[in-house]
Amino acid sequence: MLSRKTRSQIIELIETVRGGLVCQNTKERAAMLDECIAALSVSEDICRTELSAERFEQYKDTMDTVKTAMLQLKANPEAEEIAALSLQLMDWLRGQLKNEPVKKEIVFLPYKASMWDSLESVWKAAVEDEEHCNVYVVPIPYCDRNADGSAGKWHCETGLFPAEVHALDWHLFTLDKLKTMYPDAIFIHNPYDDENFVTSVDSQYYSRELKNATKHLYYIPYYSTTGGMAEGQAMLPAYKNVEAIFVQADRLIGFFDESIQHKIYPLGSPKFDSIIKYCNNPPEPPRTWVEKMKGKKVYFYNTSLGGMLADTEAFFKKMNYVFNSFKDRKDVCLLWRPHPLMLTTLESTRPDAAPFYERLRDYFIGHDIGIYDDTPMIETAIAWSDVYIGDTGTSVTSLFGIAGKPIFALDNQIHKLPGQRDWIGIAFPRFADDDGDWIITRNNCLFYSSKHDWHYEFYCRLDEDQDGTYYNRVIPMGDRLYVCPLNMQNVLVVKDKHVIKRISLRYEDSQEFLFLTAHAADEMIFLIPMRYPAVVCIDTKDDSITYLDELPRFIRVQFNGDWLVGGACVLNGKLHISAIDSAKQVIITPRPLSVETRNIDPAHPGGFSTLIPDGDVIWMYSVHQQEIWKWKPADNSIKKYHGFPNGFTCHHPILHYECELMPLGSTAITDDYLYIAPSWGNKFLRLNKETGEISEWKVPVRGSNETDNGYLYTSLVGVFFQCGADHSRDFKFAYMPERKLYHVNPENNIWEEIPITFDKESLRHLETGYDRMSVWFLYGCMETAFNSLQDLLDGTIHGKPFNRERQLKEYSSIAANNDGTAGEKIYDFAMKQMTMN
């Protein structure tokens, strides 16, 4: 089959022949005949090379006839009948060639060699279809961005691609040259254009430019997932410019913005094709690695950008812990593969932290702790490795999942071996009810204190998945329990130690943290959403559901990556929910269900993160100001309190930067005072109801969620129980950074610890080992107090052993065409589109 360029060359040669034949001046015609005969000979040679034998013979007969006629014309230039007949033959030949099918021209524009696996199997399918396709791989230049967003150092990785790829010089394929060439298709894996704060490809290769340089512009994600997708990927610049987006499975379509979902085709991921290929036939490792790997189990350590950005300080401590865990062992080999953009991202977003990372890197290399892998291809490193250790929120886990190799998910908050009681971090993430009788463990078990004495026993499993903290709230209703979701889209009804019913909610594609909490009023349960797009009302008389779709726009906002939700409480049988960015208050009457929205102070610029009922008033804590309000809904009267003590400030509970958000939280109320625990604030406070004075409340626990023990990691400072139900003098306070419970007399400031105990036999339900973890982590083992990194290296994992067949079965759900043929399917789709157009 001819290429488009070759066909144009032949037609141009035919035009040369026609020019000689139509010439009316016989002398000039005679002078041109040699050039015409030569043009026909060149055309014949090209057709012989690129056309099928049958097609070539058909054209050759015509060309031979015209060449014979031209030789006759050369002898007798005035033989017009011969010239006319030859011209007719050439016109027929030109028409045939214009309709001759041509090879498609496909250009791949990768920018990082380490991301070539996202395109490779499509390229391979195109290259193997040599008869129908000409293929060009052009690594394009990209820059690191400086902290101010300007272009820093420029790179072009042409020399890092595998030799068989035949990567071409980008200067031959500038935007102007691409527009002239106008290939049938261009494939890209960079969706950001100018909206990437870490790197940027040369602006001439932004999708908004490329869409004018090809018939078909296609995007394939540079990442793979274990089933979900980050919200930041829902709408990116390239999506509106490309014709099609190829994703690994149909379950991902709903994560994209609705406006571009019609462009999405779930045909699989070329990244999985690559992993299957290399794991089935691993290449020889680099010579310098062979001795380090010989006779040892190789552990692939993945340090991801997401893990680093989530908590940079904890991330570096974790790196140091991992390095030291492997440092003196002779039976294992650590293969550390940092994310290729790790240092660039740090320099751009965390410039003060970059030197710490470089010191850790140099420590690893200098002490020869293992293999430092900076090779361009991750697939070969996976093929050489036996076990994965690292973050779960990364595409690398999906690659190991598809490869059928064990995955051990590290917890970046854990920096030492577990102590004797550190298991309580899994058993007791927080209390699940208002009285402290129920606990939902991190691995979805329900525990109960039947004697109300803070001793807990296993009650039932809420879900077979072993992680994900699917549920967080228990609301007793008669002889049944309603278990309300944090990360699931159903409510469980539990009775007599069994889940007797699942009340399914309207399905919405989303990430974790769908709901914040739940409240009950008049046999109605209200789920307060975080990411879910409605307040959900469940009538427990018949378990019917009503959705209040308009409310989330008032009560929540995403701010700097955090979802902030207005406070809520029940007062006089009605649910009150505060707006998060104004003084609007939503008042929901359960029966008959009705909603009132009241703006109690239209001039106020912010909302309230905590609402505390007290008789006929609600105490309201500002979401971003050092301010407390007392609001009486009956007459809409408001009293405001200011003057927090010196030194009061707020810190983000995960990223630890200073801010003004979410200062105050759980509260104990007496007749005379509010005793207030901080939310993101740094001090316990006391408010004198009569004088309005706000002072620091000196307590024996820290006003912070920070803990020195990563096994007890929490985002909460603590929670009061019996918060003023009868304005008693005695309260319970759960201090979460130490998982301790205190009996508190606030007026005398007496704190007495109450032991929290668990039935030993019940704790066996927490020793999970290798299993399906959650909808986001389909199979593997979590680092916990029951299974430490040392347990992994020593082969002493508690719970279920690794089962390769089970893992392959679980991960088979995350990708279409997961048999190594995704690239072929994508290529076939593209060829069909190109042929139709």
C-alpha cells in the first residue's frame, strides 16, 4: 500500500507526463519526451516496491503502453492521435491512483521516556501493520517549572527510548511541519497543556495547537489506577481538544466531567500490556545489579508524589525507616525507584524540603543500601522484583496487581516497630455512637460494649473488605442498628449480630469521604455529605429515602484541596445545618419533611464548622474566625463572643501548616461554662456564659492531633460524651492521639483515665494478612501493628498468606482487555476512525 506522500509523488510524476502530452508545440513536446519517459520509469519503480503484485501489474501495463507511445511520438512528434490516446491513459491512471488506498500516518508525541509504556503497545500494533501504516515516534521537549511558574531547565529524552523505537528528532516535526504533513492521527499522553505546575511540554505541542495539525488527536492516560481516579483528573485542557480518550475500564467513565464522557472509550491500558510482556519474558538486568540481586528476594520500593505531597515530613521519616530496615540485612534486596519527577516537584512545591530528600537519596546510595533505579522503564524494574512496598494511591500498585506479585502497602505515618498496645489504632479509630457503646474498626468490624463499661467484643462484620473505613456512625433505632457510611453508598441495618438489610443509595461516581456524619431526629436519619451530592434523609419507619439535592451547595466547599462542611446538630426535634461560607442556616423538620433556609446575618462573610445545642440556643463556632456565636432560633437573636487567648492559632491536621480554619470542636456544657476542645486549634478553651470571657482551659492533654506514634495516627484531638444532656458535672473525653478515655470533672479540672479494653479472641478479626482490602486497594496486605515491615521481611505475616490466583482475579476487574491486547484494540479503533474519515 502506498503512503500518502508516495502517492502524491507518483501523481506529481504523472502530471509531468501529462504536461508533455498536452503540449501543443510539437518541438517542445519532443524535447520533453525523455523527461516524461523517465518520470514513468520512476513511477513504475515506486509502484513495484509499494503495491501488491496484482495491483502493480495492472498499472505496469498502462505505463508500458504509454512509454511505447512516447517512443513513437519521439520519432513522429506530430502524431496527435497517439498523444491523445496516451493522455487518456494517463488521466485514467491518475484517477486510479487518487482513489488508491494509502497508508495511514500516525505520530506519537511522548515527552518522558518513563511514560512511554502508556503508548508502547499501540505503537507496536501500528508498526506491525506495516502494510497499512507509517509510524513516527517523536519525543518532544519539556521543561521543569520554577516555583514562580516560569520555565526552568529544558529536557528532551530522545536518547532514553528503547533502540527498537527509532525515536526521531523533534526539529523534524515542529508544529508548522506537522501542519504541512497533516498526519492521520497523533497520540499524546500529556493532558495538561499549560496547567501543570511541575513540568510543561513545549507550547507548540499543547493539545489546542495539535488539534489543528491532524485529522484525529487521541489521548491515553500516562497512569493506571486500581479502580478510582483523582478528582483533579476529571477535567483537563486536552480533553476538549482530543477526539477520543482511551481509559482502562468503563468504571472510570463516571469520574470524568459529564461534558466529555461521550469521548471516552474503555479499551484497556497499554501500561498493563507492557507489564504482562516484560513479566512473562524479563530481560537481563543491568550488570551492576546482578550481584546485589543474586539469591535474594527483591523488594520494589515506590515513593510516590501523592504520598510525598500528603505529608512531606512523615514521608521523609518513612523513607529513612525503610532504608534502615533493609540496611544490614543480607537476605533481601531493596530496589528503590523514586518517582521521576520527585525532586522537580519538591523544588517547585516544597523548595525547603528538597535538600532533605537529596540527603536521603545520597544516604541510600552512599551506604549501598540497595539498587537505586533511575532507568527510564518501570516495567523492567517490576519484572525483576518479587514484592511491592510503598503507597497504595499510585498507579504502580495496579501494575503489580496485574502482574500477580505481592503488594505490601506501607503506612507513611509509621516510623518504628509496633509496641505492645499499638493495635488499638486499628481497633479504635473513634467511637461510632453518642454513648461510646459502639466502635467500628478500621477493617469494617463492629465491636460492642454490652455492659456499657468500655470493654468491647466483636459483634459482626459490616463488610468483607478489610480496609477503607467504610462506615463511621451507629444509630440505634428500637431493636435495630442503622450503620451509616463514610465511604460507601448504602446504609446497613443490623440486628442480632447480623446485617439484615442494605439500604442502597443513589449511586454517584466519587472518591473516598462521601459523608461526614449522620444525625437522627423523630425516627429519621440524615446523612451529612462531604463529597456526596445530596443530604440523604432515611425514614426508619419504612426505610424510604429522600434526597435534598440543593443543600450541598450551601453547606460544603472545597478549599485548598480540603472539603469543609458546615456544622450540624439537632435542637427541639429539628436538624440544623450551617452554611460553610455564609451565615445561612438550613433547618430541616423531619415530619412532614420540610426545609427552611434562614440567613441569620446577611452581612456576615463566613460560616460555622460546629453547632452545639444548649437548651433553646445553639452555640456556633466560626469556620475561619476566632469568634463564637450564641443563636436562639425561636426569635433569631444572636450574641457574639470574641477575644481568644494569646497564642491561639490553628494548624492543618495533616499538612501541619498554620491557618485560621476550623478552630473549635467538641464541647462539654455546664450551667456556667462551655468547655471546648480544639478542632484545628491549639488550645482547649473555656467560655464563661455570664461574662462572655474566653480563656485557656489548662488540661493534662495536648491541644493537637499530633502523635509520636504513627500506629495511633488521627485527625481528631478528641470528643466529649454526655455533652450537657443534663448539665452534669461529669463528662467523658476520648483523647484520640493516645486512644485514651478520661472521666472529666471540668469545674474542678479533674481528669481520671478509664481503661478501654478488648476481648482477646475478638482481636483476631483484626489480623487480616493478605486479602481484598477495599474498592481502592483490591488485594494485598497493609502495614499495621499486626503486620510490620519486619514481619514482611522475616516471612511472619499474621493472617491469610499471599494467594496469587486471588489477586489476579480481583485485579481482573480494573481493566478491559487485560490479556495484553489493549494496545491492539486501541489501534484497531483508531484505524477504523481514520478509514471512515
